[in-house]
Amino acid sequence: MVLRFLGSPLASGGSIDTSSVPGYTLHTFTTTGANSFTLTAPVTTTLSGNLTGTGGFTLDTPSTLVLTGTNSYDGETIVAAGVLQVGNGGSTGSLGSGNVTNNASLVVNRTGSLEIGGTITGTGSLTKQAAGSLTLSGTNTFSGGTTISAGTLLAGSDSAFGTDAVTIGAAGVTLGTTADRTLANAIDLANSGVVDSGSHALTLSGAISGAGDFTKTGTGSVTLSGANTFTGGLTVSAGTLATSAANRLVATAAPVVASGATLSLGGDQTLAVVTGSGALDLAAGTLTVGSTTGEFAGALTGAGSLLKSGAGTLTLSGASPDYTGAVTVSGGTLLLDNNGALNTNVDLTLNSGATLNVAAGRTVPVKSFTLTSGTLTGSGSLEAITTTVDSATIATPIADAPGQNSDFVKTGTGTTTVTAANTFTGTLDIQGGTVTIGSGGSFAAASSLSLASGATLDLGGTTQAFAALNGAGGTVDVSSGALSVSGAGSFAGVISGTGSFTKSGTGNLVLSGTNTYDGGTTISGGRLSVNGSLATTPVSVTGGTLGGSGSIAGTVAVANGGTLAPGNSIESLKTGAANFASGSTFDYEVDSTDLNSLGTAADLLVVDGSVTITDGTVLNFADLNQTPQAFVEDTTVFAMINYTGALTGTFNYNGTALADGDRFTVGSQMWEIDYNASAGGLNFTGDYQPSSSFVTVTAVPEPSTYVMLAIAGGIAAVAARRRRKA
């Protein structure tokens, strides 16, 4: 049955009691003036007609009134009791244009789009039902709460949802906005919901709670500034989800950031993990990622820090060219699986108990790499401008950062074990503790080695080459391996072990420490200056030069192309037995600058043993004075070699064999050589060995001087005879 009111408009106000027509539909009501229409009976009634006019409308019954008409009345809508329902699941139903006082329940249950523009006040609640969208655009103060049970609820003002919480009453419903808004309402994720910012900036300053999932959609941004406690899933499907301060998300949250979307953290935040392929903007503070294993294939941006803690593995497989923060691995594993996972603006730290893994085929650059402890593993490589290590295991190669000669610095007293083939070409700077080269470990031959006092490099039985060796102290333990240096340097520490040492290449390497290794020394290029000591190691000079002012206990064999040159300029060098092969060279220097200081005016080779000089051994004799002076003839005697054993053979000078007693000229100075002198000379007399013999050179007059003396003597004799005759 349809009940239709056909009377004149309720000009003086009035009411209809529908208690006798439960379930019926009422049509066509008009209110005029300031009067209102009141429905009072406690039954469910549908009003499908259109409420028009300037009056208001009141529902004062504990039952439900459903409005399905296109209502245009201008007066106030009052829900004093019961439920006022707009729509019945279809596409029709509306309120008038006036304000709403809701002290009971207001329900919108219709599809399509509806806007309630008036102000909603009162203590009642509002529920959004059906699949359509509802926009609340008034300055609302109702306090009964808002529930989204279906469809979309849009905020048309900052206070659209009154003063109480918004409840996500069913899975998949949407909360959105029509413009940039700040909503202070708490949000209860009783079910999983969607927050759609559209193209706008939406700030949610109320606390978000509940166990439902939170999904951010829309190209705009949503900023969370409340003390949120929701424990469901968090997905950023589009646009930006931002936090305005520290810990706006719970520590167990595991956000998923879709491609093209951004999660931006505005302060310190702990999360279980972050996954997805979008952007993770560490705008401020430190993001701590816990023990949940996951892969983030997106880009890190911002200047905030990333801290990996907990037992899980976080994989970074995206490229992050714009990230400028610091990354620290304090627990579990950080796996770098993209060449651009980090960049040369990033400081990377690996702490005790943690692991950094660089995936196979990956070369990852960083600004600096610091290992206080932990394990660097993986078959990729890490490019760092500077790597600083305390105690760690390095199983992944350290490479040069792009355009750099990167350094590796070992600090602290602990031990770092290297099992990777490192390719950096800067300096391995061991400032403390020990670096041990394990199985498969090595450093680039183009890199340099520097050790501080108390520091150690243990070759672990491997063969290792460096471009330079420097340090005021420390130890290189060659153990049973081999160490070679191709360039210059100055090392005051100790080379120890049973292994060998080779000086190759170019440049002058000075060893001024007490070296104890005994596996053999080879000089194949450049110069090795022993200003300290070598133990019983046999020394073979196959190319380059052996010099210095120290002592060598082992035998020195100078091969074809090799040179033995005592001193660093004019000094004394002590060796074991010395053997010169054909084609070898003995460099000997004198200095005529100060003829009153002849004790240090010529080199001395002190040989504790025999000297063998094979025919074809070259004597290279030079005066360091650029404007040589003549030494005092016959009284200037210099010891070239002081030896305790036997001496065999003679030198060649300027292509001619130089026999015992022969004379030779250096510039304008003539010298006479003696291979078996019983006494030394004027130089370095404190270094002479007891019961020893000498190879000496004596300054003698030029032959022209003897001629002049003879002529002078003859003239004097003739003159004397003439005087006698007279």
C-alpha cells in the first residue's frame, strides 16, 4: 500500500504518525516557512517523495526512516532518535540543503555520488554504506564517530568527519579528500582500508590503530603525523606516503612500496623490513630495518641513515644514484645486488656480528667503507674511496671507486682476514693490529703498503706484490710466502718469516729495520738500500742496484746486469761473501769537495767472507764533486773493499782489465789499485774488520807530472855542472 499525503503544505507545522502504516511508503511532502515536518511513529518507513520548501525535517522515532527522493528543502534536518537513512542501496536519496543536527544515527546507503554540504552537529554517528561516494564538506562537529562500511568517504573540509574516530568498517573501503586537507580524526583500522589522496596533499594527524591493512593510493601525498599503532600491512601503491616525525609507524610494520610510489620517512623509524620497487626517501633520521628477510628493488633517496639490524637479510637490488646518507650493518646480512645499490656519496659501516654480501657480478661503489668487525662476503666487489677496518673477514674484493686510487685503512688491535682478490690501487695502511691474507686473498700489485709501529701484515704463505712499502715500524711476516715491491719507499719495520723478498721495477726502497726473514732476497730492478740489516738471507742482484749503509749477513751475488753500490751516497755497507759475475757492476764513489774530511770521502764495502770478481765485472768509479779537486798524491788512500776471506779476480775499468797495481784515471785524477793490501785507508776506519785485507786505491800523480819532474831535475843537474866548471 502507498500512502500519499494530498493536503496543502504544512504551513503551520505538523506531524505524521505512521504507527498505523508500518512499512508503507510516503510520497510528496512540502514544508513552508520556518515550519517543520516531524515523523514520530516507531516503525521503518520509506519516504520516496521529494521534500521541498523552506521548512525543516525532524525524525523523532526510535525506528528507521529511509529517504529515497530528491529532497530540496532548505530547513534543518534533525535526527532526534532512530536512524535517518539516505538511500536504500540504489542511486537515489538525499537531504535538504540545510544543516543537520544528529543526535542519533545518520546513514548514507546509496550508489553514485552525494555531497552533504551543511554542517553536521550533535552526538550522533554517521555511517557510509553502499558502493558510491559521499563527500562531507561542512564544518562538522558531530561526536558520535564515522564508519565507512562500503564505498568511498571524501573529506570536503578539514573537519568533515566531526570530532570522533573514523572506523574502517569493512575491507576495501576508501577514505579520500577533495583537496589538500589536514584531518585530526583518529582512524580505527578494524578492517583493511584504502586512503586515496587523489592529486592532493592529505595529512592525517590523528592516531591510526587497529589490525587492518593500510593502502595508500592516488598520485598525491598522505602524511602521517599521529602516534600510530596499527599493526596490519602497509602498502604504498601510488604517490607518496610520508611520516612527519620519528616513529610514526610501529616497529613491526613491513611497508611495501610499489613502482612509482614513495615512502618518505621524516625521522627515526624502526621497521621489520621494507620491500617493493618504488622509492624509499630517508628524508631525516635513521631507518632501522629489523630481522625480517626481504628485498627492496627500488631507489634509496635522501640524506638520512639506514641501519640494518636483526638476524634477517635485507637485499638492495635497485639503483640509488641520489642517496647521500650513511649505511650501517649491525646485524644479519645486507646483500647488495645492483651495481648502483649504493654510490660514492655513501659512507658504509659493517659492525661486529653482521655480514655485508656483494652479489656475484656486482661492483658497488661507496664513499667510504668502515669495518669495526663483521664479515664482507660475496663474489662481487665493493668500490670505496676509503675502507677502514678494525676486526673483520673480507671475502669480497675492495675495488677503486670510480676515478679514484682507493685506500684501505686497518685500525684497532684486532685481526682482519682477507680472502678476496682486492683490486684497489691506493694504500693498504695498517695503523694497528694485523691484516692476514687468507686463502684466495690478495691485494693489487699497483697498491702501496704502509705500516705503523706495532702493526702487522701476515702474508699467510701467499705471494704478494706492492708498488711501494713505507712505515716507521711494524712487521711484514712473509711466513713461507713471497713479498715483492716494484717501486720506492722507506720502511723502518721488520720483514720476518721464512719466505722471500724481491725488489723489482724502479725507484729506491730503503729498509732501515732489523729484518729477520731468511728465504732469499732478489733485486731485479730499481734500488734496494739496506740501511738497517738483513739476516742470513742470500741476496741475488739480477738487475737494479743493492746499496745502503747497513749490514747483510748473507751472501751477496751480483749477476750480469746487477750493481752493488755501497752507501746511499758515500757510506759503508757490510755484507757476507760477495760474488761478482761477468757483466755485473761495482759502483764506487769518492768526494773531493772537502779534502780535510777524508774519513767520509769515499765508499767502503765491508765483506765478512770471500770476494769473487769474475772477469768482466765493471768498476764504475766517480767523484761526486761537480768541480773535482786533486787529492793529495801518494798519501790519499781509500779502502774500497775490506774482506776477511780470500779475494779472486780483478775489475774491468773502461773496458780494460784492471790488474793489481794498475793505474787508471777518473777525470784528471789518477789512482792505483791494490787488491791485497794489508792496511786500509782513510775512510770509515771504524768499520774495518780485524784480521782482514783490503782492496785500496791510492791517489798518484799523472804521468805528465813525472815527466815535468824529470825535466826539472835534468835542468837543475846541467846548471850545477856549469857552476862547477866556472
